[in-house]
Amino acid sequence: MLIILISGLIAGPLRGTLRSRNFTITHDRMHFLAAGEGGRIRLVIGGYQLRMNTDLLFEGTLIDVNTGGAWQWHSMVNGLSKFVGREAYIEIMDDNDGWVAVDEIVFSNAGAPPVGAGTLIHSLAKPKGSDWVRSPARLAKRYAFVAREAFDDLRRGTADNGERALITWLLENRLIDLGGAGEHLAAAVSKRWDLAGNVPRPTPVLAMTDGSPVDAPLYLRGNPKTPADPVERRFLEALARYQVDPPQRASGRLALAESIAHPDNPLTARVMVNRVWHHLFGRGIVPSVDNFGVLGQMPSHPELLDHLAKRFIAADWSVKTLIRDLVCTQTYRMDSARADAVAEQQDPANILLHRMPLRRLEGEAVRDAILAAAGTLDDTMYGPSVPAYLSPFSSQSRRPPESGPMDGDRRRTIYLEVRRNFLPEMLQAFDLPLPDTTIGRRTVSNLPAQALILMNDPFVAAQARAWGERIVNAGPTTTEERIASLYATALGRRPDANETGRMLDFLEKQRAVYEIPEAEMADDLQLWADACQVMYMLKEFIFIG
């Protein structure tokens, strides 16, 4: 039996995937003669890899191989006929502690071939030109002969995969006496067992394989049913002078990346610098951050954009260095107050940045700030996503069976799971973009829904109560000192006399509503929770300038 793949030859804990070349589906069925435990075989059609999560489009294209050591035929038959003529490739996956072996792949319009005896096993029972083995002694001699031939071929470097598999099986089952083979071989085999047992469990990551080079056809008038001649793989013609020619035996993805990041290509550095500038100043040097073409907007400071792009490349494309350079500038440290009447008259839109633009925080930052002010934020780095919170009012057909915690386990918003059909109402009120596509510049609105969310959302109320508990449990302090603490925590500054007076009036009105004795004001949790929620509702809490 000439085995074309055995994933467990070296060590069971090792994992990996073997990808075939691209081919055209020409038959209704595919059959795999395979053995293994916990392995899988997948057919990827047209480059669509969604089959790992749903079989809606490609039913029957994923096979689980759990046969132990027995060789069995596994067939893909359901619905494969409708993909005849489509490009596809095969993946043989060993992504757990098991193994998978594939001996033969057959394309047909009928059933699977019968399982035949393997060449090695057949040679044990009936050697070529000899009679069938009819005694245990004769069978033992045949085992010894085949094993000796396998080791000799391994020494000469001519062993095939079947012989290697036999040697591995003999070693794993301690059926070979290594004492006569010398101490060096025994030590090497012992080290091999130690290494195999100490292989660390790999960490899965999303990655792409290079695959087979394919030149896509030009579709006439954009119709996929009317393909024209294939178009040779190459870089964008508008940027042809930065092109790195793709190799003939690879997809060209690496060449494309090298062209994009070429030091002589200023576009990539300009786009990156502009996006960082946009996030720091609220408006890009080129306002249309997603469009640097003829339909985009012109840069307000073209020389500055080029200067920063050159510095970015010279700093080895370091985003941290770029951010540090920008936030240390006098421009970034400016106030947003309208202090220069002449500048306001000549540049009313503040395009030339004579003051810092007033900006509203993104929804994720607003939520994180609420947790931070309440003192409940869990700033632990990394870890799995927190399941999405499902509001009682969410009743869609694809609603998950369980909801995540309302406070997102107090983790930063970046760690919250995103479900397209169940987006957080609070983040949506603060212009959370749809997760269906990327977006360089978010919509920034100032709507009544934002104030209503801060006033009525259960998450905001719960965090205000947690903040109020901190205030009440802080010890005996005066009301004015507590108000100063609220402003310092939420806004990073002390309140002025007018702000202190208004908060005192609010507390007095709430005390009257709740009918709280004046002597009990300092210990009333609801009263101070209301005061904390008022701080969340201040414009200064969600705007920076």
C-alpha cells in the first residue's frame, strides 16, 4: 500500500493541514480511502471556506475520519454534481491530537471502489511467486523479512511511506529490540519519545495558505456566466512603477504585499498616516480617509502629509512612533475654545487647525469610561470574547440560546462578542458602524437617543449605582468634597462654584422626592447613584476638546 499521507508519523500532538492544488470538479462524486482518529477531509469550492461553520451552501463536503487503524472509503456525493466545472481544492486536516492517513482519492460518477488488501499486508500473506502462508512460523518469518527490508530501505534512503509507517508502528509498539543496534540508536529513539510526549499544544490562528496560482478571467459586463480570457496576475496598473512581479509558481500574494509596502510607494504610508491623524484629531488631512482617488477630497496640508509619510517609512513603519510624534506636538495640545476671532472668521470650519476640534467619544470609549468612572472596569489584557448580551426585547429567530452578562463581564468593549443581529443598543445610539464591512470614518451624530440611553439604559444605571456605593463607602466626608470627587473622577478636574451649587440643588430636590431625612443623606445609596448618573449625562463626559 503506497500511503500518500500519514499525519501521525512523527508525533500525535503535532497538527497541520495538507492542501492540494486547485483542480476542476469533473465528476459527481469523490471517494477517499482513509484511516485515522479525529482527522477531517474538506473540499473547498470556489475559495469559499464557510463550510467549517455551516453546510448551507456546500452540504456533504466535510468528512470526519474516525476509523482507528482500519482503512475505509469515505464519499462526497450529496449535491456535488451541481458544482461540476467549478474550481476547488482538498484539505486533509489533522487539527487535534489524533491522526489521519489517506491512501487513495478517486473521482467517479458511481460508488466507491472496494477496499483492497495493502501491498505490505499482501506480501506477508502471499509473497510474489510463492504460495500462501499456511503456518504461524512462516508468517513470523515473513514479518521479519518485510521489517528487515523496510529498515534496509530506510538506511539507503529509498523507503516509501508504507515502509516508514511500518517502522513507526513497530517502534511505537516496542516490537523492535534496539539493544543490538547500538547505544546511539537507542538514545536517539528514546529522545524521540521524549520529544513526542512534550510537544506543546499549538494555538490555532486565522491564516491563509498560498495555494495554487490562478489567473482570474475577465467577466464580460461583470457577468460571471460570460468569462473572457484570463487576466494575468499583476499589481494595480495605476501604481505599476512600484510593482514586484509575482512568481510563476505562487499566487502572487506575497509580491502584492511587497508592492504595497515598497519604500518607494508613498500611497500606503500616506493612507496609514492619514488614518492615524484622523483618529487623533477627528478629521484626516485627507477627509475622505477611504478614498485617495480622484473622487476623494483634497488634503488640507499636502506637504505635511508627505512629510509625515516619509518619517513613518524612515521609522520602520512604527505606528507607536508616529502616534508619539503627533501627540507631543503643540497642535495636539491646543484647547478647543474659540479664542481667536480672526482665525474663526478666516477658517470657520477649523480646516487649518487653529484650535483643537471638539470631538465626541466613540461608543466603545463611552462605555469604557462609564465602567472606569464606576471603578468596575476589568482591564485584564487578552482572553476570549465575552458573549453578547441579549436584551429581553430581542426576539429574532436566530437568537442564541444563552445571553452574556449585561455588563459584559466588566471587560473593555474590545473584548465583547459582536453579533450582527444583536448589536448593543447603547453602542448603536453612539453610531456603532455595521460590522458587515470596514469603515475608515464613522458617522458622528448628536441625537436625543444618546441622552435617553444615558438616562434609562440598565447598564448605565447599574454602573451609576456601583459608583454610588464607592462614594457612600468612602467614609465621612462633606457633600462638597464628594461632589469634587465626582468631577475629578468623571472629568479630570474640580467643579467651579456654579457647578457645585447646581449639584447641591439637585441632591436637595432628590432628597425631597425620596423623602430622605437630611441626617441620612450621606448614607443613602439611591441619592448618590442619581448624582453619579448625572455625571454620566454631562456633555463634557462624552466630548473631548
